[in-house]
Amino acid sequence: MSAFRRTVTVRLKPDTTDLPLLANPRPTRYAVSVSNGQGETDGAVKERVKVEKKDPTLYKVVLLNDDYTTMEFVMHVLETLFQKSSAEAYRVMMQVHLNGSGIAGVYPWEVAETKVDALTSLARAAEYPLRAAIEEA
Ligand code: TYC
């Protein structure tokens, strides 16, 4: 038996199967190539309705406090990954330090996930236990 334990974190996007359909899907015109077998088309244009599938839900990246990550490193992460000014990075870092958590940013799902992955990689490389969670905004 291995002496090492591997922790696998799986973040599940909240259920989005019953997203409401848009009330007025915008018709999109597609140029349809109808070939006569000799590389020519008759110029036909067909109208179809394209339903917008992008998830409009926004998610908070919530930074979590710990006792070991330095304040400077947290500010560096906020400035570089979350585009904060140094004043705003200081404010968010102190909010986390004093209250346990704070919002680093609000993004669509894929962006939030990518930010958390990048934060986790930076923290790991610097050997800090800094972590962040994702919450529905
Ligand atoms: N509590 C840490 C310290 O005193 C600073 C810190 C702030 C750590 C914010 C993590 O998300 C964090 N060095």
C-alpha cells in the first residue's frame, strides 16, 4: 500500500440543464451551397433559428485565508491573475486575512475555473497553501 495519499478535487458546475430558452431567438441567415456536382451553387439562402447556448451565470472566485501564505504573495496573485490595482489587492487581501474569505473576481464558469487552477499552480510552485473556491454570484 502506498504511503502517499492523493487528494483529487472535482469541481462540479451547478446543474444547467434547465436553463430557460431565450424568449426571442434571433434568426440567423446561412448561405447554403447547393452543388450541381460541378462546383457551382444556385445561391440559395435558408433561414434557421439559432438558440443562444452560452451560460449567462456568473461565478465568484473566493479567496480563502490560511496562516502561512505571505500577504505579499496574496497581493501579487491578486494583481497578476485578477487584474487588481495595488490598493484594491491590499483591500481584498486584508478582507481575507481578517474575515476568512474575500472575492477576488466574478467571471463566467470557464474563466473562474481557469483562474482557480492558475492560482493553485502559482501557490504550489511557491510552496504556499493558498486556496480559492468558486461560488455562484
Ligand atoms: N493570513 C496570512 C498571513 O497572516 C495572509 C493571507 C491573506 C493568507 C489572504 C491568505 O488569502 C489569504 N500571512
